[in-house]
Amino acid sequence: MSLLPDMTSDCNRRDFLRLSAGAAAALAVTSLPASLLAKAPKIPVAKVSLSECLAMDPITMAEKSSYVKTAYEFLIKTAGEIQDLPLRRTTLEILHNPAPTLMSLYPTGTEKEVTKQRLVSAGYLSSTAKYTDFLPPHHSVTQTVIPFYSSPGSGYASHHCYPGGLATHVAVNVKAALGFFNAYKDIYQYPMSRDIVIAAQTLHDLHKPWVFQWQEDSSSRKEYTLAGAGAHHVLSIAELIHRQMPATLITAMACAHNHPGTPQDEQEVVNWLKAAAIIANQDAVNYGLLANDGQTLPLPRRTEGFITHLGDHDWVLSVPAAKWMIAKLSEIAKHEYSMSEADLQTKKFNAFRNYVFSQATLEQLYLVWTLDGDEALVDLVKSIVAP
């Protein structure tokens, strides 16, 4: 016997539609309050004192964060899914040790000065810049300055600006890029390289540990502009060129900050590739990074670059979240931890915010604030660092 109503009469059809509409309305009424009353999840943290914050270095803070650990483990796992063995090996090697190996090209200041002048002549660098502005200090060409998992995700007033922020930022972007990859594959049956999508997104910020290394006052190093972008972007591209990575990977990675969909947008990507090639002491056209005329990416432009660009948009939410949460934490520091306005410009506040942000993440703090309000945000901060 069928459990469905008999739809042979207009009366039965009208009854069915009426009942269905009523059920849908009832579902909407019962489900709406649950969504409105949603609560932020409980955040697992290790509570410490303010003095313990001041004594703790940023690397240790990152290592204590469950969020950072989970994000970094996801990146290692996903990189391990790359099918091309050399590409998988290099991607994992960089995640474990993003060393500035390209600096082997610069044993003395002479080589650095020559490259600086080439960049100035090409219009990619200010004539007043010093090579120490865009080439950060380092202690080894075989060892990273700080671990990948401990790096901030951007400058100290921007997105993911906490120990471990790079890992959480890249993890979100890799998931987003794979989401776009799967959507295009499922809907359009696009023939794309999943390996390139994973590697390009995973490595697009590989030199942030070098550029944004932690300073004595617990803030991160300020970044210099190179070819119209933050230096980390061009240096990351140059690193992959120096490591002789595939041109298809490098061009896709270069598209993280912009796409080649219009001549104006593509010109930015071309400039980054040319500037990176200068630093890596290579010719961008001969390497296969640009078309033969040097004016565009290789034609036709591959889809992986667009996917990489679409994936690198965590900043749309995380930049304003950082701005608002830094301001909120400054208020909390003054009202609950007796910090002065002057303290907010010192290591005392920097270490405090580094620990709070690394353990809860800026994004989770913003979620708590939006869902539960000011009082819940204060309570959460006090559960992480004892006043």
C-alpha cells in the first residue's frame, strides 16, 4: 500500500499542497529560534597568568594552541595527498622548514645591491629602498627563521596576526580552494590538477615566517612593498623559482593575490613574476612563467590560477575581525588588567594579545563577540589569561 496521498483529484492535490505548506511553515517557526540562540563553541585553552604570558615566546604559544595544531596537521595531511612525488616531497619539506634557500644567491652585499638596482630600474622597488628592506635578516639558507606553524598570518595589524596565524589562515584557504576545485569539477567536469591547487594554496605564503619574524617586543617585523605587493608574495614566488618548481605551480601561486581575468589585474601578476625572476636570477619567459611576449601569463590561462585566487579570500572576514578584536582586547586590557594606554604599545600588551589570539584565534573571538556579546568576550579572555 502506498503511503503517499492519492493525487488523482484536484481536491487531494490542494490538500497535499496545503499540508505541505503548513509543515514547512511549522518547520521554519521551530527551527528559527534555534539558529537565533546559537552559542559559540567552548574553546579549549590552557589558562596562564599575565606574567607567564610575558615570559612565553611566540613559538611556544603556537605550540600550546589546539587550533594551530589542528590546522597545521591538516596542511601536512593534505599535502601528503599530492600524487606527484617530487611536488609532494617539496611541499612537505617547505611546511616543515620554509628556509630562504634563494639567499644562497646572495653571499655578500654586492649581489644584493645588484639585484636591488635591477628591481629599481624595472620600477618594482623604490629608489630610496635598501636591500635590507625587502630581503629580511636570516641566519641560515638551510633553516627557517621561525617554524611555519608559529608564524603570524600577516602584518601585526592585519589578518591572523598571532602566533600560528599562518597555519590557520592557510588551512582555511586550502579548504576553500579545494571547495572551488570540487565545485568546478562536479558541475563543469573541468580537467584541473588537484596537485597544483593543493600545492599552490599551501605554499602561497611560504615566506611569511621569514618576512614576519617575531621581534623583541613580541610584535612581528614590518613588511616592505615589492612590485606593488607585500614582499612576502614576491619572495615566495622567487623561492619556488630558485627551487626549480614547475612553472604551472608558480604561475598558479602567483595568482593568489590577483587573477588574470582583465589586462589590469593580469599586469599585477606579471609584475610579481618578473620581480621574482629577477630575485631568483632567472628569465621569466624562458622559465615558462610568461607568454613569449612577456606581457601575459602563458596562454591559454590555466584554471588553477583562478582557483588559487578564489581560495585566498579568508582575509575578507579576517581583516575586519582582526581590527575589531584588537580594539576590543585593548579595552579589555585597560579595564580588566590595569594596563595603561602606553602599555598598549609595549611588549606587555603584545605578549598578552599574542597568547589570547593564538589560543582562541581572532576568528573565534569574533564569533563569540557576535553571538554572545561583550560580557562573554571578556569572560573568555579572562579564562585564557588570569587578571
